[in-house]
Amino acid sequence: MSTSPLGTHLDRRTFFRGAGIAAAAIFGTGLLGACASAVEEQQAGAAGAAEPVRGGTLKAGISEDVLPATFLTNTAGSTVVIGLAYDSLISYPHDRVEPRPRLATGWQLAADGLSLSLDLRDDVTFHSGRPFTSADAEFSIRTYADPKWTAQLRGTAAAITAFDTSDPHRLVLAFAHPLGNIFDLLDTVPILDRESIDRLAAGEAFIGTGPFRLTARTPNTALTFERNENYWIPERPYLDRVEVSVIQDAQALLSSLRSGQVQLANGLNYRDVETLGSTAGYQAIPLEGAELQVYVGTNVTHPALGDLRVRKAIAHALDRDRIVTEVFRGSGYPVNLPWPKSSPAYDEARNSTYPRDLAAARDLLTESGGAVPNLTLSYGAGNPFYEATAQIVQANLADIGIATTLDPQEYATFVKNLIGARFPGLWVTFHSWAQYVPSTLTVSAYPFNARKNASRFDSPEYVAAADAAWQVPDGTSAEAIAAYGAVSDELLDNLFLIEIGVILNQIAAAEAVQGISWTKRSELQLTDTYLA
């Protein structure tokens, strides 16, 4: 199908249902469309905003720095750099998986789903001044497919079997089989500069085509971005400069926001953002369309966790309502499956498969034939909501006689253990990607990937169900929805991951910060942001 920019303006108030906090998902966090109307469609800011003001410096605080080696994994720090300094070929609106123009102005998907032709903009340059062409799009997708970068949609990128870049402003892709999530890939892959990729890997240069240039970086301390004077969207960005401080302690980040040292904070706990949302001079911004899911992961090669009855007992023991209410201040809802309510795979009936039922949990443990040994329960250290969730899970499991030892891990270590499937027992964290075409989750995300996942779960039936859903050409069709039902049944029947709830990621900012936007991966988009 071919597309053109859409200019429907979304009511600003739709982005302010409830109040909560800034949280960057471990995996799952640009965006703006090909014209001003597409840009305006995905804004948020305080009600009654004035006319945009040009100039000024926005000071932001984040909890994690960019990790160059995992730049393409959607880790927290990377989402900041990608959101400000890079573009993608297409973009999704917040409320659906409907591709919109970005660096690609239009496209045509073959009737058999085996090829896609994209028309590309001819007025885009990298921060180095070099023109963007179809060869750069090919390089970016091929780099994303390289196992070196451990990107989560690598399997989809690797299923592209041929690239035609004979026209510098047209890209034709050929596929090994229909890819129902091809636009998820094109929304996600940042357009990379092939001339500086080695410097990116070393953390020395991050050169994209985005609205801001990264001009300075002090690892684990600060990032400085300057306005891209040659950006392809006219008169954008409004800001001259964005200064980002890496503040790993949540209370220190809160103090920096309250004192005015930063004007935007991503990494606070939900209670603090809830308070800020009702305080004069501040705003809490839910990142609608960028839902996260909090879950308990299991290493199924552990002698006890390899028993499905033990995993089912854990599922029945979890007090999902308490976690959503207390830790995330009601900014979400309990689930047994990963899909948010906006997903074509969402199924209310399946979501009640494992209610909290301590008697059922104890019966399952009895059936399993013996006491469960003390289990390690890992989580990312220094993160207030991971820690609080882990503590409640620990108490829930104690209720049925399962003892756990909390294992806080430094952020980079936790990421490596997730990617490398190295957790010894249980873990608690966020996952993302369920807000995309559902097949993306099961062929891409580290926790769910049917062929290699963090749980070391291996099942031919799960692989078959995941592949069947992935290879439906139209990822939102009735055929696809039926295939997602089979995937959901596999997830519920095997429980290698135990969902807790869908959570709405949130950030906090001073009321003067207007026009904030984001991608479905929680990448902040400041192209249209200004200081009122």
C-alpha cells in the first residue's frame, strides 16, 4: 500500500490520564512525521501552552548512560541518544501500528508480501554534512542484523534477503517469507552513518540525521546535544541545546528537578511523579502507546523451575493488583499475557488464567513432589520500582513456602545476564515490544524469542506458533489475530515468563517544558519542544 502524511491533531489532554513516573524500560524504548502536522500529532505539554518559542537550553536528567556496545538494544541510555540524534524510515503514531512517513515518504508492499519498495527523502543530510541515500538505509538494516549488536528485531532484519539501492532515493527490499512486522523494523532501526560506525562502537561519535547533534559526552556523567541547523523539518528543532545529566540515584534526580537544576526527569519512582503531577509548576506525562510490562522471568534449566507445576504455583502466588497499585500507583493493569489493551492479541478471558490463589499454588507445589530450594531473585540495582516489585514478589512466594534471596545487580551486568540468559533462578524487570505487531515480541524480544530467550526455554510448538504469526503478511488481519491466539496459548501453557502487569511509562517535567513527544520505544522526541 502507499501512504502520505496524515495531519489529524490529537487532543493534548489524551496524554494526561493519571499521574505517575519516569521510567525507562530495559528494552523497549525518531518519531516525528514528514511535515509539521505529523510532528504536532504526537506532542504533550501543559494545558494552555503558548506559541512555540525558539532558542534556549533544556536540561534533562536520566538514570542510565548510553552503553555503546548495546546501542541497538533499546537500553535506557541509548533511547535518549537515538531519540535526539537519529531518524528512522517510518514512524508509528502512539495509538496504533500504522506506518507514517519519516525518511521514507511512501511505500508499496507486494501483494504476496515478499517485497517492499520505499521512496526516500532527497533533502536529508547526516550531521557530518554527507547526503542520506538508499545505501545508508541498507547499511543501517544490515548493521542491525549483525549479531555483534544483539538487536532485538535482528531476526526480522536478517529475513531481508536482497536490497536494491540502484536509485539513491528508492529502496527495494526482498524477503525470505512474508514479514507481518516489517514496519516495526523500519520504525525501530536508526539510520546510521557508515563512515563513523567504528567510532560509535567505541562511544566516540554518534552521527545521525536527527534534530540534534551529540557534541560532547562524559561517560556516566553528561551528554550535550546542539541544534542540527540543517534538519529536514523546516524551522525545527526549536531548542538550541539539550544538556543531559546522568543521575543514577532516584532521590538525587528528584532533588535536581525540584531545585531547577534539570527541567525534565526520566527515572523517578512512580510515587514521586504522582506527587509532582499534582504540584504547581510541574507535569507528569504518561507515554501512551509506549507501554511496558513488568514480569517475573524463570530459568527453566534450574531443577525446580524446570517443573511447570512450580512455575504455575508462582503465577498463582503473585499479587498483581498490589504491585500495580503500590509500586506503580495504579498506572497500569494486571495481566497474565504481555499484550496491552490496544493490541490485536489482547484477550480478557485468557488474562484471567492465573488469578492469585494461594491454595491452588500450594497444591501445585505438593504435586511437584518436594520442597523448592531457595531461589535467587535478581533485579536491576538502584531502580526503585524494580526493587519494590522484587520485595513484593519475595513476600508473595514466601506465602506459599518458596524462599528467595534478593540479588540486586548493577545495570550493565543485569543487561548482559538478560541477553546472555545467565540468570541463575528468577528475575524481575520490564519488557517492551508488546505494543507493536504481536509477532515482533516472540521473534525478537530477548525474554520471548522462540529460538533463543533469557529463560533458556526451548519448544518446537512455540517456535511453530511464533513463526506462523510472523509470516502472515498483514500483521493486523483476522488471520494474524487467530495466529496470535495460538501464541498466547503457548505462553500460558508453558509459563517460562510470568506476567504481572502492563505499566504506562511516565516522565516528569517542569510545566514550562512544552511539546514533548516520544516513540513507542519511549525514546524522547524533542524536535517540537520549547521552553514557555
